[in-house]
Amino acid sequence: MTDLTRRVMVGSIGVAAAAVLAGCSDTVDKATGGPKFEEGDEQEIMLSASFFGEDWSEDPEEESNDGNSSDDGYEWGFDEDEVPSEGATFSSSDDSEMVVCSVTILEDADKAEEEAKNFAEANIVGGEEPDIGDYAIRGELQNTGVICFSLSNALVLTMGMTIQGFNATPNHNNSLEAAEEIESRLKDL
């Protein structure tokens, strides 16, 4: 085999590999080992109250200064103050529905998937895997419909609840609608 033939073959393999990766954009991150999303993306894709309807509003943020534990006592495998993260709570004007959304950008896809799996294992009851993100689990947590998923190095958590009197019931539709919209916005970046 001549040197020219060898170079042509190696070049062809490189072009074919690039074409395959370009056609499989959801696996580019895993193939290249680098993160797809970076700091600031979480703010750019976060939903606003108007996404849910004209009569919805965003509730003021409540600051939590307890390191890596969330309000329900769950401890993430990362320090929430050290990673780019954006969260919001939305409610309907009559306070009969609430949705909580959180997007966190982690160092890589493996870490995001690991965190989603760990959260699901520790918290979600009746889990099933919806067709969203790279890894996703959908179920219930304390009368709330929950979806936790990873897409590349982004970790997303959405929660929906309907409130009637003193009773709260999971609202899987709002949780899924929010998760699908966030996934779409992430894919558009």
C-alpha cells in the first residue's frame, strides 16, 4: 500500500466518523467527552410564567444556604452553590396549580445521568422512563408529579402539583409539559 493510498484511507475514515457524529448529535458529548452546555445556558432556557398561561406568575425565590441539600432534605452529589443552576416556581392565579423547574449544568454527561438516577432511586415512587433526554425518570414525590432527566451535562427537575382545599395531588401533565419544553430549548442551543 502506497503512502498516498494510506493517507486517502485515513482521511476517508476521519470524514466518515465526523459525518456519523454529526448525524448523532445526542451522542456527540459522550463521543468527544466534553460538555455540551455551559454556564449561562441554564438561565437562557428557563421557562417564564407566561409559558403556563396568562394567569400564571413566578413565585419569589427562597434562598437556601445549606450547601448541597435541597429543601426536602435530599443531598445532591454536588455543591449547589458551586455549579451553574437556575430554578423557578410558578403558580396559577388562584393557587390551584404549582410547577417547580430546575436546570443545573454539571461537568459532564456521566455526572448528570448519575445525579438523575440517584435522585430517582432515593425519591421517586412509581417511576417509569419517559422518552425525554438521555436518561429520565417520571413518578411521584410527596403528592407531586416529578420528572428528573439528564441531557448531555444538564440535569433537569420539574415538579407539578394541583391543590384543592387542603389536598395536593400530582400534576403529571404540567410536569411533563415543562420538561419537554426545557428539553426542546436545550436541544436548540
